[in-house]
Amino acid sequence: MKFGVLALDYDGTIARDGVLDAEVRKAIAEVRSRGIAVLIVTGRILSELEQVAGDLGFVDGVVAENGAVLWFPNGHSRLVSSSSSLPLMQELSRRGMQFKAGQCVVELDAAAAPQVLSVIRDLELPLVLLFNRGRLMVLPQAVSKGMGLREALATLRLSVHNALAIGDAENDHDLLATCELGVAVSWGSQILQKVADEVLHGDGPTAVAGYIRRVARDLRLPPEQIGQHRLSLGTAQDGHELTLALRGRNMLIAGDPRSGKSWVTGLACEQLILQGYSVFVIDPEGDYRTLEGLPGVVVFGGDDPPPELPVLARVLRHPDMSVVMDLSHAPYQEKVNYLKSLLPMLVAIRRATGLPHRIVIDEAHYFLHEPNVNELLDLTLGAYTLVTYRMSDLHPNLRRAMEGVIIKRTTDPREIQALTDILAARGIGADSTAVLSSLGMEEAVLLPGIEESGNKLLRFTLFPRLTSHVRHKAKYLDVQLLAEQGFWFVDQGVVLDGPARTLKEFVALLAKAPASVVAEHAHRGDFSNWIGGVFHDHALASDVRKVEQRFRIGHIHDLSEAIAKLIKERYEFSAEQIPEPAINSSASAPGPEGVRAARIGNSG
């Protein structure tokens, strides 16, 4: 993750006895000059902070009163919760108790906690107590430093997943947990240090200045320290849950066609999106459109042309947005040309803003086999997920950059050799690959190379997905299309057979069509375009489109059988259900509209 936000507690962390450390002030100026936004996140009342710290324009924002009040250098401030409780203050005054009140917080000596709790219970107020060393803060429910920081970053269009927080006391727990990297100072709360991602050692605020200068030298948050956010993928054979730390690592997901690679990828994308990460999915075959059912996900492309890059750039300025770029209807060369512009643009945006947090490239072998991969990807920032059934076609530099590798069923000798080479580089013998050919659809293997694997091939059973495809078992099987909607088999402009007005009829005609005719239709993408354009079964159309593409590059030999198999598996009908093909006669030959129906959406 790019280091884009620094969130600093004030008292005890960067200030002593209310006085801001001079070196910290200088360090803040230095990191801001590098484009890192700096916010003070404090329990103090805003007016008190201004008294002790002076002009607050040296930071990009302040979250005061433990999350309830926001302030920005342009003078804008706002209350993000309800105002201070008047009944509480009236009762505290009646009892002669000393307190200070801000716009939201009521602050007292910590020793007054039992009495304050009694007042809250007697008055049935929706308030909570929070301790900060020797002080007690009374706040509305759900107000916290983490909540306030999220509100402030939303205003600035920044993400907590690019943020590093530093704190020292009890009220900093939520702040550290909210940010991608939470750091506790060694001179503060022992309990906070135990739950922090990292402990900053030293004897006071000056040590914080040195720390933030060190971490700001790198473009990324220190990946070895990040680990609180995780992906839950499945259950290992010994029964333990397999989770992967989200550390911005480059990942490769590989396996045979139709082995379930997109299931693994979609499972990971769902969890990333639901944890608030911005994900950009490059979807050449339309496999990930169902992610649109999750909050903040927008799908471009598909039936529409891919959007202009400036449109995408505007979307990606919002950290709560994720994008699925569906290129399934674009011809192969158009996809390649589009990605040659899109991928460098994503690199530039990520270097400037840290967004998107993860870039997923399906069918990666189509686009990333040439030596120019370093011009298309920014591997130093990491956080790419490449998905492919031909990992051997990826450029060697790219394969070496993949820190985590998940493998589905793999039987192709060439791919097994590529895996053997990867394992050999990681000190694992080739005999370990034998398990890969026996994996079920619900299984996968995590290769050695990241600590979660335990330095071995870790076999696991995948968890279910939230947005999985619905399997159609009967739809369309016997529904009669209009003749002009049917599929006609055409050989160089001459009609040979048809129309197929149901999928059953189509499978029967496909089996008897000459191989050259089937090849001609596949090269034009007629089969996938017909299924998507007439039946609107985009999941099946995507699978057929992949078969057509693999046939074009010589990876499939029995094309008719490969397409028929997809249809039979999706709709679960047997050979007995397939009708005998009718013999075409001149009387049933299509008019111009019928011939075009066989080429709906032809993409060349």
C-alpha cells in the first residue's frame, strides 16, 4: 500500500506537556512536501489545541474531541456527532462536579468515573465513558478517533488503507485499528503496544520525528509490519482457516481452463471490497460482472464500448469505489491496445493517490508476455493479482515478481514445468506437483514463498462466495426462438444448416457441422455473441468466448466438443436429450436477417 496519510495523536505522542515537539513539526513539513497528508487526531477540544499548538495550518486536518469534531485549514469545521449533552452537564453542575465541555465531549478527572456513570444510568443517556490516562471523556455512542478519521479522509478523498497512525494511550486503540498500519510508542500504554502492528521505541516525541522521516523515504507502507487486515480463503487439510495478510503482495492465480480460477479471484475481490479496499478488475471475458452486487462497485464495458481513460481516472479519485472493466465484447487486438494505455494510467494514479489498492488482471497471458511488462506495471508498489491458465506465457520477470501463488487443478505438462521451475527457485522438489492434477473444483494449493504456506504446498478447500454465478439447470433448453433469432451454420456465405432455435438443437447441429465451418464461426466470435446477444446468458457466453480465443491461438483442437461440453455442463442435459439434427432444405434457408443472426455482435 502506498503511504499517503499520517495520523498522529497529540498529547504524549508528538507533544509533551501540551507543547508540540519542534522536530516533529519539521518532520511533518517534510512528509507533506512529499504528498503525504498529515492529520492530528486528538481527544483535545479544538480551541484548546489551538492554544497549545498555535496555527494549525501546518497539518492537512484535525480530528478533535476524540473523533467528534473535524477542522480543515480552509477554516471549515463540522461536528460529526451530536452536541454535548445538556442534561448531563446540568446534573454534573447540580452535584458540584468540575468538568469541561467541548462541542461534543464532556471531560472530567478520571476519578469521577463512578459518579458520572451513575448520572448516565439515572438519566438513561446514550453516552459512553472513555479514559485517556488521567482524564475521563464522556461521548455519544460510536464516537471514536477511528470514526472521526474516516470522516475526515472521506472529505479529503483519501483512504484509511493508505494511512499510518501513531498513538500512545487508551483512546488510541480504535485509531490504530482503523489505519492500515498502527504504531504504538514505547513510552505509552503497554496494552496498546501489544495490539499495535509496530512499536516505535524511544523516550519521547523526538523519536516520532525520526520514525516518520524513515518510513516516508519509501513509497510503500512497510509491508512486513502490516497484517491486521486479512483474506479468508478456505480451510486447510488440518482444519485450520487459511488467511492471507493484505500486505500489497503480488499474487498469481493459475490452473487449467474451467478449474475455478475466477472463483478464487472473485472470493478475494469480494473480501477486499467489503473491507473498504478499492479494486480494479480487468475482465477480458466478462467473468466478474456479479461483483456489481457489492457496495461501491461499478461495471464498465460489456455491451458498451470501454470508457475513455479520463472517465476512469475521475472514478478512481474516490477511495470507496471499485471498478470492473468488462472487455468481453472487444476484439482481441482492441483489448491489447486498450490495456497498453490503461495499465500505465493506473500506475500513474496509484503513485499519486495510492488508488486502486489492488489491480486484478484476468487472462494475463494475453497482455503480459512481452518484455515491456515493466512499462505496463509498477511491481515496486505491488498489489497486482494475475490470473491465467498459461503462466508459462507470462514474461519470466513477471513470474519471478509473484510473491504469492495459488494453483488450481493443473494437468498441462508445459504449465507443470513452469510450476516446477517456480518451486525449484523456492527450494521445493518437483515431486510436489503430483497433487495438482487431482485437485477438485473446490480445492486449491498455496505454493511456498509466503509465510502463510508454512514453506510447503498447502492444499485447502475454498470458502463459498457471496456473488457466485447462478447455475441455470433448465432455462432456454426447450424455449423456441424465432427463426430470425436462431443460429445458422454458414460456410463462406453459403448456408449449410439451421436455424438452431434451442440450445439442444444447436448442440446437435454443432456436432455434424464441418470443422472448417465451426472454425470460421469461432474466429468471428459468432457462438459467444449469439449466446450472449440472444439468450443473454453472459456467464455461458463468457466461457464460450474463452474457448473461441483459445482455439484461435492453438490451445484447443476439438472445438465442437469443447463448446458442446460447456453448454451441457451449464444446463445439465444428457446425450439422450439432444435431438437428431434435421436435414436442412432450401425452404428453410434464412433470409438476410437470419444470416446476420448467426453473427450477432460479431467483433471480428
